[in-house]
Amino acid sequence: MPRLGLHLPSIRGRAWAERGPLLLIVAVVALITLVASAVPVLMPRVGTDAARDALERAGSRADLVITAPFEPVEATLGGEKIRPASGGDQSMEKAETVLGEDLSPHVRAPQSVVTTSELSVGGFGPGRVLFFSYLDTPQGEPEVTWTQGAAPGAWKPAGFVLRKGEAATVEVGLSEATARELKVAPGDFIAAVDRSSHTVNVLVSGIFRPVAPSDPAWAAGAKLLQPVTGADRVEITGLLSAESLPDARIALADQDIRRTITFPLDPAHVTWAGLDTLAADVARRKTSFNPISTGWESNYGFQSGLDRVLNTVHHEGRAAAEQARVLLIGLIVTAAAILLLTGELLARRRSRVLANARRRGASLTLLGAELILESALVTALGVALGLLASIVLVGDYIWTGALPAAAVALAGPPLLGLSAVSRLTTTRRSPANRSARAVLARTTLLRRIAVEVAVVLAAVAAFTALRQRGLVASDPEDTGGGLLTAMAPALGAVVAALILVHLMPVLLRLGLRAASRTRGSLFLLAAARAVSTAARPLPLTVLVLVSAMLTFSLTLAATTQAGQEEGALRSVGADARLDLVSAISPAEEIASREGVSAAVAALVVDSVKVSTIETWSSLHLIAVDPAAFQKLHGTSELPSLEASDGALPVLLANTDPGLRSGKPLTLATNGIQIPITDAGTAPAIGSDGEGFLIVDLAAYTAVMAEQDTEVRPNTVWVNGPGAGPALTDVVGDRGEVTTRAEVLQERRQAPLNVGVLGLAHACAFVLILLGILGVALTTAITAPARAQTHSRLSTLGLRRRESRRITLGELLPPVLLGSLGGVPAGIVLAQTSFAGLALRLLTGQAGEPSVVVPWLGLTALLVLVATVALTAWVESARRRQLRLGEALRAGEAS
């Protein structure tokens, strides 16, 4: 390039001579480019998988549900109902138009469920209520096997007129479990009364068993298969057929029978990019549903928990993305330090060659242009390889991920090389005046202090923002922290490195003083060499960064995994939980099984109202034996829950502070008002952070008995290694079993958890590689001076084994101090930053998890010590003894 004055042969010659460090730069840039460009590509895919997984687990909560009234039954002029020919109307067609073009592409074919208001039944025990239900899917009615009797038929033909005061008869089918609960058989009648005190004769036409109980069609009619036992009643549902549905329509008032049209969401059509839009569409439809525009009657309804499910998974996805960004920034900062260290090695090796070129007339501008051209080619090669690897491995790339490493690789080595040449060829003389030299030294010191203070201030600002706002704000409209906030752990590691850089000379001098008191000269020589070579800031900074960020990454993974275990335990409540649908609690039978250490029956009510004169809250109610509950959870002794002064003592948790003001409390459930008193704080149960109260089961049962209400436990918690199998063997079809192991496995296999933990472990592996490179580069930088010193000492009788010991004693202290100093720094970074990373969103806990340090995993830092030993051995083996004249020649510089 004659116009630019670049000497290409010199560029090629220098590049070939230093091909090792240049290839190392290519490898580091390619590796960091691969990680930094592939992870942003993978995160939306992981987010999509997480959204679909969440929707699958949400089940019916993610459905779009439209409730519509039936058109009034045709009546005579006297108001007598005329039996319709069928139970159908135009509700289905209207519901499909309501969804609109924005929601229709995301749903599957709808399912229609006809439900009725409750009917009171007598003669089968207290608290029995009956519902009718009819299921209609795109494939027709769900398949059942009639074990006794037959399917419900029509009571009267179409056009039959039901006289006023006449009781209609409705044929229904009952499941085997429901028939056992009521002790009825085909042909039996059940006398029922509706809300208007009209009698309805219910004829049991047959007993059925579902062909496929897991069929999604039964999800909307789960009560058809099992009676549902509540705190004070048992809900029973009878199955209607297409033939008996018209009879139900004339038997009940128009407002007591409704059609619910459910549009199941199709997770395959949900993507991470469209998550916000879909949630907003659902929320907007819920708030702006207009019956006038659709022609519906005014008592319609549109319900869906889809927007809440999507907002939750979007919040979790943002948290995972921010956690990944924190890990990536730490990795990039460490890699940048490695690239600068490689640039320092290049500068030291080339300093004489570049100085000679400068003395022959080459300007600093020309040398800088040549070095920049070389760095540009090397950087471009590394970036290209990294992006190509990203395309091969993940199918795409994001080029902005390559910018940080590329910028350091492009600018770092040329600047360091020019700085070295400038120092060797400068014509500026050192001032003879002592005060002038002091001014220059003070100016240099002030510049360094200014840089360090700027780094410290940036770290303080980042941690302040992280602690105050966090990376993921609770408000969906708040974007949370920015780039500076995400850089908090990396900046904290840099500050820790600066602190250790200032402490290192003091520690090494103390070591030198201790070595001077020992016998022999090996320790003294090693300590002297360590003092002279280990005080440079960049190598020590690299080691501290590697150690601190490795500790941070592994601690994040260990804390998340431990939090998932705690979250699973709190979610289930024990090693296994049985949710009963039968009125009989098998707790005693389960407790006698092998491998079961404790089995506790309890009543769990999802929502009760607790109020004072000024405020109220909806809480979960847990009625359980306090002693058994304490034994189950291994908690400290619970406060006394014995009733006194007519008020029922309760333990409260996660409640409105207004409920704990000392004012009288009232518990309202099923229309019953119970005075209660705050006896203390309940131990943590559950993972959703919702409020709950614990009450003594015996005392609660006695209070409810005074109100003629029976209390039956609906939950059994079981502890022990055999809890799950014991429940499965005992329960049968009497309830649903949930084990802590299943919940834990489900959470650990969740896409977001797999992605974040996989990235944390991948970053830890890459950091170990960077640490090995850092040790090797540090050894290579000081190798020439060390070789000359050892060669001179060999003329005085230093043997090869002793030479290796001195080398090891010189290289090992900074590696040990840097590695050991980075571990507490990483732990402190984890303690101060995890609260802002919202790890609870991935662990399923109500609060942030306690920090868990993986001490066994940190033994990976021993690899750096092994690297020092290996490099010392290799260097000693390859060292060539200089001739005596060369070793003793005055003025020989390293």
C-alpha cells in the first residue's frame, strides 16, 4: 500500500513471528462472539418454549371462556313452558364472532358445556347439592361406558307443555364414584329443589365410566367424574344427554341454565414476540366486551386467565433474560481483560522490533496504522468464525453481540504496542529537578486514581440502581434496570481486583520478609522474583475477574437449584400431598405404610374472608392439628391455638398489615361469621406469596358444628421416602397425588430454568478456560526475564530442580492470591446482587432464595494452580542455558 506508506512485508513478518498470540486473539474473539451472538438468538426461542410450557401447565386457566344464556324457552300465552325439540341455539356461532381476528388464530375448536345453578337435595346426608351438566365437543359427546342402566333419555316429546306447578322429570347419568357417594342405582329418583323452591324430579338412568378420563373434554366437567367435598357441603353433578337437555330447560328457570363455550388456546401459535400483544388483546376484550355489537343478551360473560398467565411468563422470561445478560457481561469483561493481557504480551515481544523501525524513520502514525490493520484482520477473522459457528449451532446470529470483544481486540493490542514503542524511543529527558520529577509522578498517580475512582463510582451507581429498582421491575410498564445495572457484578469484580492490586505489594513484601528469615536461599529468591514480577495490575486483574465471576456464576446456579427445592417443598407442603375428592380421609392408613414418617390430614379452603372494622382480605384457610403440623414441617413450637374468650386463635402469614393492628377479627366462610384472634405468625407454606391463616382443626370443627356444618379434611400431607408410593397405593381414585419430586423435576425441566442454569455452567466452563489462558499469558510475559535470571544463577550452581522450585514460588503466590481473593469477592457480589436479579421467579418461592455457595464446584480453581505447576515444569524443561559470556554480559535486558 504505497499511498498509505504501509510496509506489507513488515506486517506479514511481524504477524508470522507472533502467530501464536494472534491466533489466541482469534480464538478468544471467536469464542466470545459465538456466546454473545448465539445467546440472544436462543433467548426468544427459550421464551417461546417457556410460554408454551406455561400454557400447557395452566390448562383451563388459559382458555377463553364465553358464558351465554340460552334463548328463553317458548311459552304459551299463559306462561306455560313448551319443551323444545333440542337443547341447541345460536350461542356457538355468536361466540366465534366475538373472538375476532386477533384471537381466533390462537385457539382450537371450541367445546360447549351446559351447566345449571345448584339444586338442594335431601335424604342423602347434610350439605348435598346437585348440578346438571352437558358436554359437547367438536367430536361429539365424550365417550362413556354404561356399567349399569343406560344413557339419559327424553322425559316428554317436543312440544310438551309443562303446566304451572307441575314438577318436571330430568334423566341424568351418574359416575361410579358419585353413585357410591349417594348409594343410588339406575331407576332411583332424587328429589331436588331449585333456587325458586320448585321441585325437580331427577331420575338416575344409568351409571357410567369414562372411556378416557384423561380426555381434555372432561376437564371442563371434572365434577361429573367425582363428587367434590368442600368445607361444609358435597357437590354432585349429573350428566345430561342431548335428549334430556330439553327437559332440563323446561324444569329450570331460564336464568338457572347457561351455556359455557370454551376455546382452548393452541400453544403452538404462541411466540415470545407476540406475548405482549396477545395478553393485551385478551385484557382489552375482557374490559371492552360489548353485547350490543354482538346482539347478545345483557347477562353474557367473557372470562379468561390467559392474560395473567402470559404476563407471568413474560415477567419470568424478562428475569431470565436479565440474568443471562449479567452472566454474559461478566464473561465479556473477563475476556476483554484476557485480550488486553495478550496485547501486553505482543507489545513486550515486539517492542524492540518496533523501536528499531521507529529509529529507522517510521512514524508512530505509520506503525499505528500497520498495527491497526493487523488487528483489524485478526479481529475480523475471529468475529467471522464466531458468527459462522453461531449460524451452524443455532441457525442464526446477532452481530451486535460481537462488538464488545471486537472493539477490545481491535484497539487494545495497537495501543499497547504504540505505548511500548513510545517509551523506548522517546526523546523526552527525565527532569533533573527532584520537585519536577515528583510533579510528574504525582500527575501519573492522579491519573490512575481518577480512573480507579471512576470505576468505583460506576460500580456504586450500578449496585445502587440494582438494589433500588432491580433488573426486573414488578410493574410491567417499568423496564427495570439498564445496561449499567446489569454490569453491577462485573464492575464489582473489577473493584475487587483493584483492591487486591493495591494489597498485593504489601502481601508480597511480607512474604519476602518471612522468606528472609528461613534457611536456604530458594524461598528468598522465589519471593524476590515474585515481588519484582507480580505487582503488575493486568495479570492480577484477570485472575480476580476469573475467580470472582466463576464464583458468581456457580453460586447463581447453586442458589437457583436450592431455591427450586425449597419452592417445591413449600408448594406441595410436604414430600407428597393428597387432594381428596372423597369424603373419607385415609391419613391413618397412609401413616402406617412403610417409608412414611408422618401423615397429616387438613382442611384447605382456597378463599375465606378475614376482616376488621376497617379492612378485609381474602386468605387461604388451613385447618390442621398444630402438633402434627409442627412435626410434619420440623418447625419450632407453634403458638397455642386453644380457643379462649369465645374467639378462635389463628396464625397469619403474608397478610394485609391492617389485619394485625390488634383490632377484633372476623372469619367469614359459607355465610358463617366466626370471631378469631391473631395468635402469631404462621410458618411459610406455598410458593405464591398469597396470604393464609392456620387454625386448629379440632377447634374449627367444633365451632362449625355449632352452626350445623360438618367439616371434612380434603388434604393429606405426607412425609417420608415412601410418601409418593404410599399415597398412590392407598388412594386409588379417591384423590389426586402431588409429590415434591414431581414438582421439583417439573421446575428444573422448565425451559427458562434449563436455559439460565445451562448458561451459568457454560460461562463457568469458559471462565476456567480464560483463567488457564491468563496464567499461561502471565507466565509467557515474564518468561524472558526469568530465563535470564535463572541462567545466571545456574552459573553459580543452581540445579534444574531448584530452578523449577524458584519458578513455582515466583508464579504461584499471585495466582493463589488472585484466585482466593476472587472467591470472597464473588460471594459478596452474589449476596448483594441476587435480590435484584429476581431469582424467585425461577425458583417458585414467595421471597428471594438464600445464597448457596457451591464450595465443591469452586475446587475448579485448582485447575489454575495445576496450570502454574505445568507451565513451571514446561518452562524449566525448555529453558536453554545461556553461554557464560551472554549470561554475565552487562546491559543485557529482558
